[in-house]
Amino acid sequence: MNKSVCVIFLLLCSQLVVIAPVQAQTPTAAVSLTCNPSIEADMFLHNVTQTANITCVVGNPTAYIEKISMTVTSSGIATYGYPGSFEVGANQEITIGVKANITLPSEHTITISVTVQEMNGVPPFNQANSTNTIDTNLISQFGDGCATYGNPTFGNEDMLMNVSWIDDDGEPRNENITLQLDYLAAPIHSNNFRILSALGCYDNVSFHRVINNFMIQGGDFTNGDGTGGHAGAWYGYCNGVHQGNATECSINSWTIPDEASNGLLHTAGALSMAKTSAAHTGGSQFFIVPSDSNPSHLDGVHTVFGYVTEGLEYIDSISDVPTEAGDKPIHNVTIEYIIPIVIVD
């Protein structure tokens, strides 16, 4: 009687040893994902949508072949060109490409996730996934070598403008002029000027229109004659008309909203935005008032966004140069560059 009980007990014990939990028999899934943390998309002239390539490395640190699925979501931009699922060998890595149609004007984020679906053809008992978030940096690159950002923000730097000209005595001149931008009174105009300056749009651009005892005008970096130029970023206006996005507006038509009612006046040394007679049509062209001028009729019409703080005498000298038809200087008056002034304590 006791021997029978013992035999039955041993059989039960052996069964308990053989029947182990399912999880103990199934390998643990794991996956890694590494994508480039940010992408820059060149936005070329007349093209406000650009394809950007994202490179991701998917790793399988296990000793089993893993079937992995990939999902990509974004903040309103198209993503494509990636496999929905793929296999990664044991202890292997593969590179996966994702394409994104980056659009102006705003910055975007793209979220990429991978999840293990099977290991050696069997669903894993544990959930294994990895996620990366990618930020996009939008750059607009124009054919003339001027680069501008789609959604930039800068601080309150003063600007150093270097100008070359031949004065009314026939002497060649090259001088520095300091411009103080007023971000408080005219934040959009100041930011726009800072963008265009710092990224080279004004380099080697002329003051194409000079009227003695009135103003000197320049900043047409596309045509050089007062018929061109545009804003350095998308500020919601297409040739003066408010528009929700930049996709239907040629870059050449980007303009900025007026800030003319900011209390700044067209006194000596005023830095002001040139535009057409229509509202919100300023882009890149600007003018500076010499010391012997007081064009008060422009107050509240054109936006003053800064003043000359050093070198006003050079503005006076430029305003005295001889001109020809269309108030064009006989000898070129050239902006060599405009750069931010970095103050070192």
C-alpha cells in the first residue's frame, strides 16, 4: 500500500518537473532603435516642400531571428519609403531609411517606433519596442547663395554693416556702421533683418537708390535694382496678403506684416523697411535716413525697426554721392556684409 502511494507520488513529481511555465521556455525579446536626432531639409527656390532622408539603425541583441514592425507618425507631414515589417538576424543590426516631405513654415517632429512581433517564428511572451523622436530644422537655400531659416528666433544683437563706396570727392571709402535693432518695438522686422544679415543675404548687395537729403535704400539681394528681394522667413504674408501657410506662395513673394504704429520715428539714422504702397509688402529692402533729413511723412507708414548708433557720418557721405537716372549711384555703393556684433565680457 505504501509502495503504491510512493510510485504515484514519484510519477506526479516527474510530471511537475517536465511541465514548466510557457515563459520559461520562450526567449526574451529585445530591440534597439537609433535614428539621427535631427534632420535639415534644404528648401530650394520655388519649392517649399523638400524630401528629407532619415536613417535609422535597428538592432537585435538576442540569439534569435526577430520579425520587427515599424510605425512612423508625424506632426502633419508625409512620411513614406520604409518597410512595415522586416527581419533582423541574431545579434545583427540593419539600416532602415524613412523619407519625409518637410514643408515650411513651421518646425515638425517625427516619431519612429519598432516592435518585436516574432522570434524564430513564435510570438514573444514579452513586449519589446523602442521609439525615437526626430526634430526637423528647416533651411531655405536660394540660388544666389543666401540661406535663410524657416522658423528662426534670435536675440537682441546690434549689427555691424560694412560698406564700400566712392565719395563725392572721388575717394574710395570702406567703413563700418553700427545698427541697433529694436526688437521690442518691431520684433518681426528686427528678426527678419537679423536673419537676412547673419546668413549672408545682404553680402555684396548695393544701395541701389540714393536721394540726397532724404534716404539711402538697399537690400534687394535678388535683382539689385529695387524690384526684388523678399523676407528671410515665412511670416504669414504672400505679397501683402495674409495666408495660412507657405505652400501656395513663391518664396520670392514672402513679405512681413507692417509694424509701423510702434512709435518709432523717421529721425536721423532711422533704419526703416521699404515696401510698396500696399500694406504688409516689406521683404528685404530697407532704407536709412541721413542726419540732414526728417521725412516725417513716412511715420506710421513705413516701419522703423532700428537706428544707426555709430557711423551716421558715413550714411551722410553716401547720401551725397553723385547719381544718375532712377537715383542710382554712378559708382556702386556696396554692402560688403552685415553681421551681429558679439560682445565679450
